[in-house]
Amino acid sequence: DSGVTQTPKHLITATGQRVTLRCSPRSGDLSVYWYQQSLDQGLQFLIQYYNGEERAKGNILERFSAQQFPDLHSELNLSSLELGDSALYFCASSVSRGGPDEQFFGPGTRLTVL
Amino acid sequence: ELKVEQNPLFLSMQEGKNYTIYCNYSTTSDRLYWYRQDPGKSLESLFVLLSNGAVKQEGRLMASLDTKARLSTLHITAAVHDLSATYFCAVEEGTSGSRLTFGEGTQLTVNP
């Protein structure tokens, strides 16, 4: 158990819908990262937040957005869902206090878009 | 753009044998991580390699990093069935945040 929690574990929804994935980082970690894992794209970095502020952005679609709240939990919002958005979405957290920044991954949310 | 390539992508080996997984990356970085993923599960951190020449060992797995060659290796000694999983290397880009760029993963199957 990494100490990172994600909810829900599974999500099944229809095309065009909107969903919200939630992540709570390990105690003391300031950074939260979101990754998408799919068969055709592999593991891809989406976005990083550090202490409430966006720090880095990867291949995140405009239909997707994220935020980190004052208690450091984060939410990833996916809207206008398409079949191709079906994937495993991981959240990771790290300390980010300078130096190497080992990331610890949550259990993931499996999103199925029908 | 940083690219990370692993080979082989699929590896089937017999118990008791040795093998090496290779991870090449395209730009300068001295922070490389190895993760293990079981089917349908999360990523488990195996090794953190932070400098040229770094070598870490845990049980039957040993990882090393050559930053000049931009190469990391994960060596498996006397494989056992429990090592069957997918192994990912990931390179940290420190220029903007701490994003990880992952290799494609090596799916390892250890046969009795």
C-alpha cells in the first residue's frame, strides 16, 4: 500500500458524459501527478500540481482538467467522454522539496466509456 | 522531447535463468526509476537511481545506471515465477516539474 488513495476504483459511463476522479496523496506529499495508461498509448503523464498550483502539463486533452485543493487532494475532471478515453488513470504523489522526487502511485481508477 | 525505449518488450524465461532488460533514453537525465506492475494493479516502486554508476540490488533484481550512455539495465538472477510482471523504467524530467516519461514496459513471464 503506497498511501495514495483513489476513488472510485471503477467507473462505467457513456460517451458524452462527464466524470470526476479523486486522489488523496500520501501524508506530507505536496505534489500530485495524473497519468493515463492505455493499451495503445502506454503510460502517459497528464498533469502535475504542487501545493495547489499547476506545475507541469503533459499530453492532457482540453476536455480534461484538474485541480488541487487546499487539503492537497486532487480531482481530475474528464468531460465530453469518448470511447478512446477508456483507460486506467493513476494518481501519484511525491514530496517535492528539492532533490530526487520518487513518485508513489495509487491503485488507479479504471474508466470504461461505452 | 524525451523518449524512453525498453527492450525486450516481451520476455519469456525459465525459472533459474538470468536475463537483462535494457532501458535507453534520449536526453540528459540522472534520475531513473524502475517500477513493477502486476496485471490490473498499480505501479510498485523498485529502484531509484540518481547518479552515474548507481547500482541497486533487491533480492534477485539488480538495477544500474550509466548516464553517459543514457542506459539503465535491470538484471534478473535465477528467475522465479513470482517475478512474472511488467517492468517499467521511467526517466524524470526536471526542467519543468518532476514528470516521469515511461518506457513501453517489458512483460516478463517466468515459466516453471
